[in-house]
Amino acid sequence: KFKGIGLFKVMYYLFDHFGLFSTFKITNETFFHFLFDLRNSYNRVPYHNWMHAVDVTQFLAYSINTSDLSKIFTKFEILGMLTAAICHDANHDGFSNQYNVNAQTPLGILFKNQSVMETHHCSVSIGIITKDECNIFKILNENESTQMWTLFINLILATDMAKHFSILESAKKIDTVNLSNTDEGRLMIMKLL
């Protein structure tokens, strides 16, 4: 049930559940092209694969729902989070950042000292989403588009496990009472999720 097209159905359900299709005028055809191309970008590696991406996205949606964060986050932010989640390991080669740097793979050389794989995932995903037939952000104006890409990139880069403890330390320094009332606080919650 949750293989093949079943994983596409999960993604359709999640985007529909949060009202993203209607709010951002994403057609079924555009969303299908986006999912199809994105799925094809994922490699058949043991862990960082398409099923993992859908699982992470599903768990993010579950977390947003069960914590009532859907009442705090805007639909714009939820679109950014879900899209970053499904894209966060696009074209993962199955090797860690450290391996890519030490082995001097092309990615390790190109993105040395800057979240090798996460930067690559951003690059691959941007290449897919910016194709007209896959562009789930096409309704956004120039300012919104800049904000969305900034959010999207920040969230994927936050998945670099080398940044895990620094993100947690930064979170501890933010006033938790007003965490969701500042841009910095909102972004921190999104990174933690």
C-alpha cells in the first residue's frame, strides 16, 4: 500500500490536508510532475531514499498536527516545511559529508566545508522545482519567492547532522515564551522540527 504510487498518495493527502493546493493554486498535474521528477532524483540507497523522504515529510506533518502548530505557522511556512522535507535528501549518494570530503569526490571538492550533501540536495531540488511543469511555487510573487527559497534552503541545510548541536544551543538562547513571535524563533522551531 505505501510503495510506488501509494507514496505519491501520501504526499497528495498531506498537501491537501493543509489546504496548500487551493491556497497556492498548485494543480494536480504540476504536483505530480514535481513528485515524479523528485522521486526519480532519489537514488536506491539503503536509507536516504524516496521512502525515507516521504516518511520524514509524513512525520513532520504529524508533528505539526499533534502539537497544534498548524494554528501558529502560516500556510506559506507549512508549504516551505513540507517541500523542504520531501526534498531534503534528493540525489543522496548514500555517503556522509565527511566521506565525500575525505574521498575527494566531486561533491566533496565542490562543496567542501559547506554541508556537502545538504547543499547538493538544495541544488538538485531547485533544479526540479524551477522547471515550469514542476514549479509548485509559481504563484508566488518576487518577494514571496525570495522568502520561500530562503526558508527552503535554510531548512534543508539544517538537516546537516554536523550542525545539530549548534542548532540546539541556539534554540536554548531564544526566549521560549515568545519563540513563535519572532522571525528568528519561528525559523528555529521549523529547523528543530
